[in-house]
Amino acid sequence: MAALEIRTAKERERLFQEVWDEPAETAAKRYGVSGAALAKRCTKLEIPRPQRGYWAKKAAGKQVPMPPPLPPINKSLSRHVRGYAIQWTNTDGMSDELLVDGGPLHLLNHESIETLTGYISELVVEGQLRSPETVALAVMQSLAEAREMR
């Protein structure tokens, strides 16, 4: 995750965990940004951060407050963070035959398949759809192309 490109709910949760597990400057260096840039991004994504002095108190062995819960993604935040992302399985060690002929969803990870299945199951189609696999595959290809263009 370079330059704080937080796009999914899972990445937002990971950043929340990171800002409570280590000082902001440490996390910021990993992302290649300043501590101020990290703080701005956390504010934009509604990620609560430790108060000033938190890390000094913790280093001194003093009691520090527990992290507050991460606020849910609201309507305004949903412009910046999506609750889903298409994720691919690790293809290392897969044969060429399996990569080519493994079926329409075999390269997606389990979580992505469940997410897509959930969305597709909520679709309402009037009349009869002759080959839903073709439609689902076209939607997945469009999503992948759109993601590559970002």
C-alpha cells in the first residue's frame, strides 16, 4: 500500500490498527509520507488517532487509554472507502492448464467470490436470463478494467 492509497474497508481497518500499534511517524515512513500527511488522511477517513503524549506515556509504562472503536463507514465516507475489492488468489505454483481452464471464478480469492455472490444474489432480473455466467463474467471484467484504470 504505497502513498496511503486506502480504498477498501479492510485497508482502513489496517491503518486504524497501525496508528494505534505504533507512533504515527513510524507508520508514515512505511507509507512514504510525513506524519502530518498521515494525520490528514486519518482525519479524512474518520480514523481516530492517539492523543498527543500517548506514546511517551506508553513508553514510560504509564496507563494509556484503549483505542476507541473505528466508526462505521457512513454515506460521506463511502466516496473514499469501498466495502469491497476484487482480490485474486496467489497463482504461484498453478499449472498453465489450471490458469487457463480453471473456470470463471477460480482466480478470485474466497472473500471476493463471497462478496460477488452476495451482490449477484440480490440482483433482480425480469424475465429469464439465459446464461448468467456470461453476464457475471462481463461484470467482473468491467470491474477489473475500471480498477486498472485508477
